[in-house]
Amino acid sequence: MSNATLRAYCQTNRHTIEVSGNRWWTKVTLLHGSDPAWVSNHYVRTAAPKVPHLPSC
């Protein structure tokens, strides 16, 4: 999803999967509700490599 606003719940370091050198992934849903999904922090604004103040899963 391009330029979507998602609700973030937590993040984890998936040691075997990385996108452009970033191994952190965030668990998200759509704001109006959806099944949870994972997005690489490489695509999350303000993540470098982790999202500040977002707890670990």
C-alpha cells in the first residue's frame, strides 16, 4: 500500500529476512480494521532501523 496510514502494534528483528539492510519488521493493521500483517521497517517513515517508542513483539 502506498502512502497508507496503518496502526502499528509492535516490532521484531527477523534475523533471516531483511530489506535493504534493515531486519526490523512492524506488525500493522489498517486503521478501520483488518487482519494483522507485517511490513519491513525499511518502508516505515521515521524508522531507522527501528520505530522509536514502539515496543518489541
